[in-house]
Amino acid sequence: MTRLPAGESSDGPANNPAATSPAGDDDVLLTARQRRRAERVARRQAKDEAYELRMQRKKVKDGTTWRGHHIVDSRGLAEAFPEPETPELPTSTVRRRITHAVVLVLLLSLVVAGLVLVGMIQRGELDLKIGSGRPSPTPFACPTETLDYPANTAVAVNVYNGGSVEGMAGKVGEELKKRGYQVQKIDNHDLALLAPTVVISGPSGHAAAFNLQRNFPNSEYVEDDREDATVDVVLTSQFGSLVAAPEVNQSAGVLSCPRLSPAPSDPPSGAPSGPPIEPSGKP
């Protein structure tokens, strides 16, 4: 019996597949090194393809990409976030909103009107009076009857100092006493008038006021509602002196009562509302 060499079978080369495999089947049985090389080649090809794709996008320049990133425009936002459908509001809600709007407009109108009124009051264009206020006195017309000159002894007079010269009313009162007048009161009383002398009386004292006007030059007559025949003489800062006794015109005439500016507020006598405002010093 013949012994075969090691590595050979009794069947021969035809029965051993390893002995019959060709040496060029490397594409079937790859080594580990070849597999790694193939993977590196595949990765390089993928990078090249991505680079080519980016270059093509840059060349297109359609505004939808920037540096390889997709730009979302208004259409894309609308597609991504669709607007919700507006629900129909109930009638009560609509009425409530209209009421709130009307109230707001009214409040704004009141605020604007208040600011306008405050501005007018500050500028003096509007005189705001709170409460009923004091009733306006009834204006008296200037008497037009012709009056005779009465005797000085029949005239009762009150003399008031309405100027800034101390002792003026006292000096005038003493002079009137010398002329025979019934001087009853000498005091201070402040009246903002333009006339040098103001002669005041009621309807019963027209003749007595006419007498005194002839003794005081450029005097002006004012009538009040007193019932007696007394006469008040108010001497202002413009008063100079009496008419000399021998030169007093004693003929008949009328009272002189041009409009005073401003008109006297409270006469010195005849139901005065309060005590007279006394300037410092003697009357």
C-alpha cells in the first residue's frame, strides 16, 4: 500500500477545492487593509459630491439658500404657521366694546374741555363765579331836575378821607363848620375813583348835594338808596382845595354826575355792609 504525501488526499487535485481556487480572486476575498482603503475612497467621494452640491446652490442664487442653509420666506412662514380663523364674536361682546369706546371718548372730551376752561380762567377770558353771589345794585340815573341852592345851615354832611394825605378830612370838616354846615362825622373811607371829590346822597338829599358840589370843584355826584337827606363827601388823592366862600356860585342848577370809573362799590353811609376801610393816619 503506497503512503501519500501530507496535504494530499486520495481523491487527487480534483477533489480539493483549495488546491483548485485561482490566485486572482482578490475581489471576493479582500484583506482588512483593502477594506479600509475602499472605505476611505468612498468617504472622499461623498465629500466631493457634497462640495459640488454646495457650489451648484451658490451658482443658482435664487434667494432661498445662504451658505448652504435654507432661507424661510413669508410664504414658508405662512405655510408653517397658518393664521387661525377669526371666530365670530357674540353680540354682547360687541356691544360691551362699543360702550367702552364711547365712554373713553367722553372722558377724553371732558378732560380737554377742563383744560380749555382752566386756560381761559388763567388768562382772564372767563370769570368763574361760584354760588349765587351778591345781587347787583340797581343803577341810578343822574337827577335832571333844576335845584335851588339851599342854605349851608340846612345841609348835614359827613366828610371822609379817601386819599393818602393825613388829616385832610379833618381840615375840610373844620372849614365846612366855619361855613355853617352840620358836620356830623369825620372818618376814613377808601374809594378807588378818578374824581377829586365824590358827593353821595339819596333822593331826599339832591338839593344838599347840589350845594356841596358848588363848594368842591370838579366833584362828581353818586346816588344811593338812603332815605335821609344827609350827604357824604369823599376826598380822594386828587383833591386840591375848596372853592373860596365868596366865590361859590349860589344860582340854581343841576347835579353833575358823569360816569365814574370805576363806580363806587359801597357808599360811606346809607346801610353800609361793613366798617369802612381806614387808611393809616388821621382822617
